[in-house]
Amino acid sequence: MSSPQPATPGDPTPNLLQTMDYSIVQQCMHCGLCLPTCPTYNETGRERNSPRGRIALMRAVADGDLPLSRGFAEEMDYCVGCLACQTACPAGVEYAQLLETSRAAGEQAGLLASPSRSVYRWLGLRLLMTRPWLLRLVARLVAIQQQPAIRKTLYRIGAMWLAPKTLRDLEPLAPLIDPPFSDARIKPFESPRSKPVARVALLTGCVQDIAYARVNRATVDVLLASGCEVVTPRMQSCCGSLHAHNGDLDTAREMARRTIDQFDWQSEQAGPLSFAQLDAVISNAGGCGSHLRHYGELLKGDPAYAERAAEWDKKLRDAQEYVYEAGGWQPAACLASSAPPSPAASPAAKPRLTYDASCHLCHGQKVVNQPVELLKRLPGYQFVPLGESDWCCGAAGVYTMTQPEQAQKLLDRKLANLRIAKPDVIATANPGCMHQLRLACREDAELAGVRVVHPMELLAEAVSN
Amino acid sequence: MNQASPSPAPTHRRADHVLIERLRAIVGGDNVLTEPIDLAPYAFDGTAALKQTPACVIFPQQREQVAPCVAAITQAGVPLVTRGSGTGLSGGSLPIDGGVALVMTALDQILAVDTANLTIRVEPGVITQRVDQEAAKHGLFYPPDPGSQKISTIGGNVAENSGGLRGLKYGVTRDYVMGLRVVLADGQEVWLGNQCVKDVAGYNLKDLFIGSEGTLGVVTEVLLKLLPRPAARRTMIATFAQIESAAQAVSDIIARKIVPCTVEFLDQMTIRCVEDYASLGLPTDAAALLLLESDGHPAVVEEESAAMRQALSDNGATGIETAETEEEADRLRTARRAAFSALARVSPTTILEDVTVPRSELAGMVRFCADCAQKHRLRIGTFGHMGDGNLHPTFLTDERDADEMHRVELALAEIVTETLRRGGTITGEHGVGLAKKPFLRQQLGDASYELLRTVKRSLDPQGLLNPGKIFD
């Protein structure tokens, strides 16, 4: 075993795996404890489809023993990225960072490039997700298209057939746009009724903002009920997690800088956007939060931002985590519970509520018990556990699009567990998971009537009740 | 450790195209891997700093496919390494360069649970934890619980004779194997052992294969003994200012005719790492921490745990905590369960050792490890199974630092010598494999070392089954 060779002879530019911090791959002891938690290893039983197998491939590429090949890039693409392996890992390997670096190395070398893929990546990652105004403009147009009458007409007159096939296939699967967006629902600065105990900033996200702005509103309500002043910067951009997870680290860095720049870093000033005055920066989307907590690592090579990014990481909190620890949130008294489904006193008659953990919330951010503890306090519901709650539902960012077959297998497994839990309501704290479960429940005979919500929505309802 | 060269003797042939085609015909094309990108993740097991890439990896899908595979491989004169989940810690399942890796994970059927005779019959690829889960469905119990039980296979456990946390009261894998089906080097299949508790028909060949590390044959079926599941369990932890008093407390407990199911131990270095990692509120000035469990009939468990507490406090325990609920018990167990994780994340390379001494020598041995670390300027955290004397001195190091690795080797040699001086063994539960091969002759000084070779030669005359492991 040796330290990394700079590059194979004749290859002038070392790839990203050859220039990254080698001690991260070295931290893997290949003990195998990640294997039983890995969805793709469970599927195939082959080591290359497992975390330690992929790390072995990364190390082989870093050492120059294996070429950076299309097969390698496909393997990294096949990884769900659920990070269940990080929970299982005794040695604390930063798998997320390794995976992002490997995907970026593959993208830089253009190993998976095809003309249509390049166009969609450019449209999605570079054009739409870097321009918040454009994203919202497109969302408004899609919202019109999604009106049932208009949509039906568009199909009837054949206009939908003008769209490329890929878009046409995706159209029925697109999240339902739900205007008005966050800026219209949330004021730039909101104060609690009581004397404030803390000041926090809310990140409204990109997909979350156009499809689930009501979750952002609910989060503000719960934070206010917890005694927090809430600062919400306007017209927020994507945090860059989509870019980082999909091998575009340069854009991810740019989005991180923009996200940081939304705040006022001149600490003397005590305006609402002053970063120094904030007790926490709140994310309510599991996938985004998992990325947002690691700006320090992402920007460590950027002298202008390294220090701010490190400060940023210290203040970043998941909404459930923060509300649980702040302790101020309490549901309105049981007697006031006017929840429409069933106000009956016997627990068996209350609607059944279960929790499906977002992978990046529980494995990425290690926020595991807080959401469950909060949900158990809701007087109007009977909490029922969900088997394999911490097992990926298959949404996994864009995995349903990049690996539809494996995504479907994961979804089937999730649905089987849901049918056993027989919930009336499913709470999950990530827009991708919410969307995946809503679509799937709608199509499922046994789960068709199930309501899929973000925990913050239920917490907010309990306050307003 | 990398001082052992796993290179095969020159007579071995590489798996060629002809053999690979034959294997494809037996197990199906999809179940034979030959591409470098598929092979690289099979070039290691759970042992640090060892790497050997096989020429092909095959996955039999049915038990009946194993014998023809073995025959084809040995007829071609190619070395064969059998592998389960590849979690071994001595390099036992490390492939041979150019050889065939026979991976048994697809053979994972539970064949039968016999509640009248308290046995379970399984294929070798069944995950260890699943054996106990199946037993639990019938109110039964499979005690061996190696640290990798969530992913290790029962076939691998048999090959390495794995232990676990319950060795003192319940023994190790060997104590539960009643029968084995084994494919020999020439492809013949034999059944060894019997489902009867009493069976003295012929030599006890079954025991020869348990712990043989894949050097004598390939296990294709295992018949395991089960026990009634204990109805109650009580968990406690105790801390001590002196390692000797912890050891004396354990001796006293056993002298009072109590055999706890678990007596686990952490030294000061490990306690500190666990506390840094998991913030459990452990006293970081304690020299030793013990985790003890009693299990069995509820009344007996009550009686035993009271007596255990008494023995702990008689020996000056600085703190004793007994769990009142299962959640509390779980929290107490975290201290021990987190030990390896806590140590492993301290440095890039973690080398987990496995020396074992008689219980009476344990305190002295732990102290020796700590002194040895200081002498060689190394970080060694020691934890392990106090009940059965099995220690895991864990070296926290960096394989890129040649000077430090040299000091690791010196320290390891001294620890091994001291272990043997105290009447111990170089490996309690991980096996010899490659990592302990250089030390085996030191332990087997008399004709027994040569006897191993005689056995090997008679069962594997061509020397193709996991060659170069245990001894040359």
C-alpha cells in the first residue's frame, strides 16, 4: 500500500480524486459494517455496489491502479447517496464528500456525457437552478399548465406533444407548484407575540419554495411559537446541494457564496440580516440542510469565504432539531384540539401518524429522534412507528430520473412498510421525500387517502388550534 | 500487517480463460466477475494494509454448484480462497493474486429449524445475526455474537471459529456446530458430525474444519445447536481507579460461583476516546471500566446481579451503575459498543489486535500494553472480553508513516512475546490468516506446528485451498 501517485505517466493533469485529501479514503478500514445498510449492495450483493467497494474504487483511481472510466462514473451514479453508510461507519468516513468528489471527477472528464444529458444538465443545474427569478417565472407558467382544466385541454389539442419526450414523461411526475411563494407568505422580519428569546434566519430553498411554500410558512409559525424572531431574506437561490450531489462542485461553490452573501457580515451593524446577531440559520429540508452544514469544507480553499463558511456551519440547524432543543414550542391544550378528522378522546380513534425519516436528515445531519419526539407530543394524533423509517424511499434527489429502476425498488420496499403501519398521515422533512410519497400513495389502493405533510405543518396546526 | 507476504508459491497457475469459461458454465455468466473494476472491491477483507487481486470472483447460486466449482479450480491447479462478507480481521479471506475467490453470500437459505432437537440448519452465506433472529422466532437463542454479526456470514464464523461478547458463559462458534457439509479439495462432498449430542463414531473431523480458515475445505451447510432464550437480563457498569482491582473484582465474581454472560473491559485510553466521541459522562480519570451482564431466569438474574454488585464494591469500584430499564441497559452498553468506533476515528489506520491470556494474567497484560505504547511512542487503546481474557489492543496509527509503522511492528512483537510468556495465545477469535502467521511458530514450538502441515498435506495435497494462510 502506498501513498497516492500524482498521476499515471503521460497524463498531465491529475483528476480530482488524485488531488483530494487522501486521508479520507484511508479512513475506511473496509470492515464491512456499511454493507447491510446499503440499498444497492442489498439489491445486487456485489461489493462494487457497496460503500466500501466504491471507496476501494476511488482509492484505486487515486492510486492510478484503475482508470477514471465510464464504468467508474456509472457506479458513482448508481449510488443512492442516502448516506446510511455514514451512520453505520465505525470510523467516521466522510462518504458524502468522497461521493461528491468522485461524481465531480466523472463530470469533469465527461464520462457520462451525451448530447441530451448535457442539455438537460445545463438547463437544470446551470440555467434554472442558479437564477431564482427564472425558476419562479417557470414555476408560475407550470402552475398555469398544471390547472386541471388547462392541462386537460393541452393534452386534448395535442399541444403537449410538442414537448420533447423526456419532458413529456416527466410532466405527470412534476411536483405541484403551489403559489404564492415564500416571499409573499412570509414577511422579511417577523416577531413573536412574547418577548423574543432568539433570532433565527429561515432558508426557504428552491423546490421547497415553489412547491411547498406553505411548509416555509408553517416553519415560521412554529419558530414564532418557540419565541424566535424570524428573518427571511428575499428571493433566495438554491443552496447548491443539487449541484454538489450531481458532480458540479464549481457551481455548488458559487451558490454557497451567494447564500452566504444574503447576510450582512459587517458585524457592527445590527440590522435584521446581520449574521452576527443570528442565533441560528434554519433549514427545513433534510437534503439541503445536510449540504448547508458543510459549506466550510466546500469553501475551505476560497480565502475570501473560508472563514465565513466555517462560521456559517456552526449556526446551521435543521428546523426540527432547533425547535426541539429550543423547547419553546408546545401544542395548544388538548381540549382545544379541533382537528377535523377525529377529536375523540380514545387514542385508537385518533388519526394514525407516522414519520418517514429523510435520509439526509437522519444519516447526513444525524437528526434522528427530535422529529419523532415532537410529533409524539401532538395531542390530535396517535403516533405509529414505521418499519425501516431510515431506509431510503428512492427519491434521493434526482435518483428517480437517473436510476428509475432502482428507485422503484426502493419505493416498493417503502410502500410495503407503509402498508404495515397503516397511517392516515405521513410526516417527512424533505421536499423530495414528500413528493415521492405523495405520488406513490395516490397510486396505491391501500394508501390512496393518506395525507403526506412536513412535520412543521402539523406542529404549526397544533399551535394555531 | 504487511510483513507477511501473501504471494503464492510459484507452482500456482493463474485462472485462465478455459477455467473461467468452465466456471461460467457452472454458476452462470452473471455470477462470474473478471473486469478490473469488479475485482478491485474484492482485493481485501477487514484487515488493515493487505491487498491481493483475484483473477476472478464467483458466486455459486446453489449448494450443488460448489463441488463442481472446487473440482474445476483445483484440477486447473489454481488457488482458491473462500469468502463470505469479507469482514475477517486476520487476512484469512484475502484472495490470492491470480486465483479464484469463491464468494458464498448468495447461499443464504435457512434450511430448517428443529424445535424438538433445538437445532438450526443453514447455508454458509446466512448472516450471523439472522441465525439468532430465526431462533428467536421460536423462543430459542444462538449465543455467538462477533462484532460484525450484522454482516458476517455463518460460514466465515465457522472458518474462523469466531467468538464475541458472551464467550465466558456461552463459549464460541465451535461450541454450537453439530454438523458440517464440506467440499474437499478434489470436489468430494462429505457430511461431518451428527445431530445427536452424543456422537463418537470415528475421529471428530468436524472440529478439524472449524477454525481451519478455508485451508482444508469449503463449508456448504452448517447444523447449529440452539439454546432456550434467556428470559431476563441485567446490565451494569463499574469503574475502577486501578486496573488490578477491576481484574480482581472479576476473579471474585467467578470465585463466588457466578458466571456472568458478559464481562467487558475498557482501558483508560479507550474510556477517554469513547467519552470524546459519545459524551456519556464517563469518568475519564478511571483506569478501567467494566460492563457486566447476567442473564437467565429472572430470580437467578436478580440474585446474581446483587452478588456481582457486592463483589464490585468489595474491590473498590469507584462507581457502579445498574440499569433499571431496557433503555438504561442500552445506554450502558453504548460505552462498550462505541469503543471500537471511538478508537477507529482517531487516526487514519486502525490495527485491531487479538491476543488472549488466562484470566489471571489479564491485569498484568493490559498494563504491559500501556507501557509498550509509551515505550514505542504509540497510541494503543485496549478493550476486550475480560471474562475470557481476550484482549483487543488497538493501534491508532497511519500506514503512510513508515517510521511509526516500524514501531508498531516492534510493539506488536513484544506484546506477542509477553502474551506467550503468560501462557496465552496469539489470537483468541480473529484467526491466524496472514496477520499472525509470523508468530504462529513461536506459539507452536513443539511438533504441533509440523502436525498442522501434515494435516494440510493430506487433505489438500496440491496446496490450493487458501494457500499461504496460517503457515507456509
